Amino acid sequence: GKSTLLNYCFGCKFLTSAGRCTRGIYGSLCRLSRPVNCTNQFLILDTEGLDAIERKNISDTSSIHFDRTMVLFCLAVSQVVIINIKGDIGSEMQNLLQICAYSLNKL
């Protein structure tokens, strides 16, 4: 999903597969054909999905801490964040985003 979308929209070369494959955070430096706002490149970040199935064997508090840290990092270093959600956004995800947005304002 997310990696395929970023590859298609921005010409990145993130690994993709039928199942989940992104672990952690990956970056791709993209160059623009002409400068915009005095720059000719930008960084695209690709992250693993929040509440990833692969981390189900890790304690809940550790997994939640990882998700919060990853979201806060991406919000802190980004000017634009694209969130890919299938269906309605759940209360747990709303809570996570609110906590991270609040924390970002305190930085």
C-alpha cells in the first residue's frame, strides 16, 4: 500500500510485496527538475504500518511507544504527512495522532 503509493507518486524505489515488508523508517531523496523555494530535492519517508502485525509478540506498551515515537518523528521532520487509512479511522488511531500532535506543539 504505502510504499507502492509513494513509488507511483514520487518515483521512489521502496521495496514492495503482497504482504507487509517495510520495517522501521526508510527514506528516498527525490530530485526536482527545477528548483522550488530554493531547493531541488526533497526527502520522502516511508514507515511501517502502525500497530503492525509483526510486532504483536512485543509487549503492548513497547509497541505503542514505538508507534508514538515513529509518528512524532515523522511529524517533527516533515512539512507534509500522508496517512493511508483503509476504512474509518479508529479511536485508538485518533488518540495516537492527537497525542503526537500535542507533543509536537510542545517541542
